[in-house]
Amino acid sequence: MARLALLLSVLFYASAASAQEEKPAAQGATMGQLIADGYEIKAAVPNGKRFVVFLQKDTTGYACELANLSSSQCGKIN
């Protein structure tokens, strides 16, 4: 139940952040930027006190590590 609440919070944060950010998807992009560029969340898994969220668009994928709801680090994985 807590994981579902966290995932919903992440989705809410990402959609709110995407309305404010305009950078194209690139190495070091935020999750909000990637979602605004059309990337879809495919999975979210716990990693200690953080979550790793996997996003995909066509054949390109990103992994984003969420430290909290206002901080994410994303990197291209393929």
C-alpha cells in the first residue's frame, strides 16, 4: 500500500514538474522532463530508502533514482 502511495506521488510530482520544465531529454534530465517528452513509466522498484523508476520511449530507456519527491537523477540506460 505504501509503495502504491509513493508511486502515485511520483506520478503527481512528475506531471507537475513537466509543466514547468522545458529542457529536452538528455543525460541528466529530470523525470518531469522525460515524461513531458513522452517517456512512459514502465516500472518502479525500491532500492533501500530510494526508488528506481524505469521510463521508456520507443527503443530508448532511462532509469531515475528518486531520493525524495523533489529530487531525482536520471540516466540513459541503452
